[in-house]
Amino acid sequence: MKNIFTISQSVWIELLRRKDLYVVLLLQGFLTLLLTSLDAFGTKAPATYILDLGLLLAFLLSGILAIILTTRQFPSEVRSGTIFTILTKPISRAEFLLGKWLGCWLGILLTNLLSYSIVVLVVLSRGHMIHFPALFQLFLLHNAMLAVIVSMSLFFTQFVSQGAGSSMAFIAVFLSYYFVPQIPHLLVKEQTWRKPVMLAIYYIAPHFDLFDMRRRFVHGWGTLDTKILLGTLLYGFLLSLLFLLMAWLRLRKKQFKRGAWA
């Protein structure tokens, strides 16, 4: 465990050094405050409107940061040659992978926490009440989704370059979030061979939409049932574990060449 935490700390240092965290927070703060100055239907934007779009920004920015931060981890280590030094120490490749995953996820979790704080403070300043139990559930599910995205991104970069890995991760997240949930509606009248193929995609692909309870929170529909919450968190944990396992199976046999990752 010590090796895993040591590697994760190096990721946090990189996150601060490259100033990714500051850029995301500046964008979150600037765009959220900008929303407060907009006129909606001849009046100032209502607090629920700011809350909805502010949380949407948090989802978008955290997802982008998760993919960019994660997909550069292994390629940058190989290009700089530090991976050869690290792996000569008593650190297994599994520990190296888990350290990278933990560092990326915790760094993004911290960024996410600060982004949520900005949105909540702006909304509270406008006199709008926040249902904090529902907000806590939203935050938990959001970060469970980010854990899956980090694991998926690490998996992709075991096979391709940093740029290709980022592209694959962005496409996979977009399709899993927007397209996969619509598959049952698209198959209502479909009777050809496409139906079993599409259904297979529907059941195999990650369902990121399950982790998004923004609408429930913004409209004040209350908290999720504990069983549903725990079931969704378990689903996220198992997905993360699956992608990490597949990444490790590739990493343990990968031969590194100095200066080149893929």
C-alpha cells in the first residue's frame, strides 16, 4: 500500500504543477458567475437555472480533466524514462497501475469538490435552499462515474498512444452516456439481426447515465433509495475493477521502449 500511495502522490504533484486544477476551477467559477448576470425572460437567471447549468459544467469539466490527466500518465513516464527507474525498484506493475488510478481519481475528486463548492456558494448567495443529503448522493455517484472513466482511460492507453487513448475515451464516454440509453427506444420495431447486436451493446456497454441524478436534485425530488444508491455504487466499483484488471493484463506483459509508448 505504501508504494501505491507514493505513486499517487506523484500524480497529485503533477496535477498541481501543470495547473490543470486551477484552470478547471477558474473556468467553473467564471462561467458560474457569468450565469448569475444573464437575463432569463427579462429577469435575472433563477437559482435553479444556475444550479442546473453549474452542475452540468462540473460534470463536463471533471470528465474532460479525468480523461486528459489519466491518458498522459503512462506515455509521459515512458517518454521521460522515469518508468524504467520506478520499475527497477520493488514496485510491481499492479502497484504502479493502482497508484496511477488512485492518484488520478483522488485529484479529480478534489477538483470536483471545489467545483461543487463554487456552485453551491453562488446558489446559496441568491437565497436558494440546498438539499444537502441529495447533493451528497449526487456527489458520490458523480465520483463513482469518474472512477470508471479513469479506469477506462488507463485501459485504452495500454494499447494506443496518448492522443488516440484520449480520443477513444471521449468517444466511449459520449456514446455510453447519450447513445446507449436510447437503444431500447430505437429497437421498438426492429426485427432484423441488428436487434440482438444492439441489445448486446446495450447490456455490455457502461451506463454512465445511471450515475447522473442532477435532474432529481435540481427539481427537488428527494434522495435515492439506499438500495438503489448502493447498487449503483457497486456497479461503478465493479466496472472500475474490470477495466483495471484488463489494463493490468496488458501492462504486465508490455515491453517498454525508451522514448516511445505505442
